[in-house]
Amino acid sequence: MIKHRIECFDSDILVCATSDTSFDLTIQAKSNPLGTGNALERYATEEEAIRAANNFCKMYTAAREKGYYFKERFFAKPNKERIDISVYLGARMPIDQFYSQLER
């Protein structure tokens, strides 16, 4: 069951309750609204998952502004090292610090 939804570019960032009382953070393309999306991370509480969803949308926005695209669990850009999102999802890193990661 979807508990939280954020529209972010051509995707929806979703927080979904699972059957075992945890919460999945997923990304789903708006071009495929009947799909289940791609799971990004699992959280013990809804609050943690919503915080991560908001953080991911900010990261995704910053990455897109710098020419990155999202593929699997990474932000990717030709001739740049891929950035693994799992490192940053729970970090609560200020967005300006994440911008500096994108410019490396």
C-alpha cells in the first residue's frame, strides 16, 4: 500500500508499506504507472522512509541539473564515476555537499 508519493521529474518516488511492517522506498516511471517500480531501500519506520524519499528527490534533482541520469541504484554520467545512492540515502547530507560529489 502506498503511504507517500512525491512527483520528481518523470518519476514518482513512493513509500510503500510491506507485509512485514517495514517500508520500501521505490522509484516508478510515470511512463509505466502499472509497474511496481524499482526498490531503492527498506526502512523500519514510515518516518525514516519519507525522510529518505524527500532526500532522494533532492539528490535526483541535483543530479539531473548536473547531467546525470538514474540507472539501477546509481546516478550515472558519461566519463564520470557512478554514484551509489545507498551511500547517501540515510546520510542526511546537506544538498550542497552532494553537489560537490557530483562535480568530482
